[in-house]
Amino acid sequence: MKKTLSALVYLPALLLPAIASCSDKPARWYSQEQVKQGAVVFSHNCAACHGDQAQGITANWRQKMPDGSYPPPPLNGSAHAWHHPLAALKRTIHFGGIPLGGKMPPFRDKLSEAEIEAVIAYFQNMWNDEIYAAWLQRGGLK
């Protein structure tokens, strides 16, 4: 037993940052209750265009469609949603994607503020820790 403890005490300094980083998960702004609620709201309002797992349904979501609009992007962390702060994500859901060149209708009269936040919590919960940390570093909570 003493050998095991002494081995832990004398770990080389180079290993300590690697061990510490294993547990350094960024704290999420939302609760698991919001994620559960968001799954339901997303399923009823967003999945038809963004995919049932927020994976997107259009392979070339960066290319304009024949009518000049952009298709709905994936929201699961594989597209650009993580580039936008929380306020911008809320604003896009609230006012829709038409001002941004898409076709997403506004949800301001359909979803409450709590439901909009739950939807964002749902798809952000799919983001891995690296994507979420990058979002935070970009000022995601502003």
C-alpha cells in the first residue's frame, strides 16, 4: 500500500496537467431538466428541419438552395451554431432565420422564453466538451 501511495505522491510534474485536464469539463449553463424539456420542444418544432438528433438533414447546408435561401444547419456541434453567443441563438429562434438568409419562421409567438432556452440546452447538450469550451471562449454566455 505504501508503494502505491508514494508513487502517486511523486508523479512527475509533466503528468499532473494531463491528469488535471481529464476532469476539467466546462460547466454548462443549463440543467438536465431543461435538456429533457428541450428534447420535447425540439421534437415538435425543430426536428423536421434540423433532424431528429439536431444532425441536420441537408448535406450541403453551407450552399444556397435554388431559391437563394440557406438550408437549416445541423445544431449538434458539427456546424456553426457554436460560433454564436446565447443571445444570438435566442434571437434567431425568436425572430426566425429569414433575416439571416434562411427560411426558419419566427417562434416568438409559439415558444416561451423558457422553451427557447430549453431547445438551446437540448442541442448544446449534444456538443462535446471541446466544442462547448470553444463556445464559452468565444463569449458564448454574452
